[in-house]
Amino acid sequence: DAGVTQSPTHLIKTRGQQVTLRCSPISGHKSVSWYQQVLGQGPQFIFQYYEKEERGRGNFPDRFSARQFPNYSSELNVNALLLGDSALYLCASSLDSGGLTQYFGPGTRLTVL
Amino acid sequence: AQSVTQLDSQVPVFEEAPVELRCNYSSSVSVYLFWYVQYPNQGLQLLLKYLSGSTLVKGINGFEAEFNKSQTSFHLRKPSVHISDTAEYFCAVSAPSEGGGNKLTFGTGTQLKVEL
């Protein structure tokens, strides 16, 4: 069975631009979470979605938004990119609404110049 | 609020030697604990988890961890490491989020370097 998939693998943007990252959960999983991992640090929670509804939001500015589609895939959008948004963006899926055990994808490496 | 402290940023060890990676947590609610491994330029792979029951948890690749409530610890151990175990290891605690889900709070990671 396929694991969590994310696209693109790598992305280079300039300051002020907007970016959309995509995630497909493990088949049968209905919850998707997004994390930001800055180099040398542990991942930081951004959002969690279940059945297209937001179930949690981390301490990130409103430039960050996300949504979940009827097929449970998800997009993370970041507007007005800053240099500090350069990071590995990880998507995780879980089976149920609680999203307790999360399985991670390979991530999207975003570089902002 | 929940927090995780990984006391060692780097742990060097010789191949076939035992290793322990330390993790302490702080949580005001029920505790669910996880260890993940991250190989270079990859995502996180779940090694093991503690949700309830036996305090000794066995995971993949020969790793195990022991939940100690009195010491608020969840240390990861392996009796004999291999070169392929070289990676970054993250301890995480799960906490309820406002909308009814659960979010993971991670430590800063421990780089395990296995040498010949």
C-alpha cells in the first residue's frame, strides 16, 4: 500500500510569492495534519483537518491556510512568502478523527530566496 | 501545555554497542508518546508508540522504549546498533487541539551517529 505522498518534492520561490503544497493520505485515512520543520529543529504543528473541517491550528500567521478535499487529500497554502518560511513541510495522515497516530510523508522542501 | 526535552543533541556510539536516547516530557493531560526516526532528506518514520497498557513498548528495527510516569520519561533503547541506525531521532507527545483533534509536539531531536 502506498504511504503518504506529497508534491512537489522541492520548490524554490522568491519573497512575496505564494505557494501551494499538496498531500495525499494513506488509503482509508481521513485526517491530515501539516507540520513545518526548520533545519535543525523538530517539526512544528500547523494544521489538522478531518472530513474537510479544521480540527486544530498551530501558532502560525494567517498567511498560512489549508483545506481538505472530499477525497481526503489536502493543500497547504502560504502567501507573501518570507525568507523564514524556508523549511521542510511535512504532511501526516491518521485513520480517525482524533488523529492520534500520525504517519508522515517524505515532505516538500521549500526554499525562499 | 505539552513539551518534550531531548537531553542529548548528538550521541556517538560504536557499531554493535547498546544505545539509549533520552526523552523527558511535560503534559497536563493524558499522555501519548511517540518516537520517530528521520533519515537524511526524508520524512519521519514511526518507530514506536505508547498509548496505554504495558510501559515497555517494542517497535521496529529492534528498538524499544519504556514509559516512566514518575520520572516523566520515555527513553529509547537498542541493545546493539547497526550503521544503518545512523539518523535523527525525535520524541513526541500528543495533545488535544482546540477542534477535537490531536497535535504532536516534538523535541529538538537527537542525532545518533553509529561508527565502525
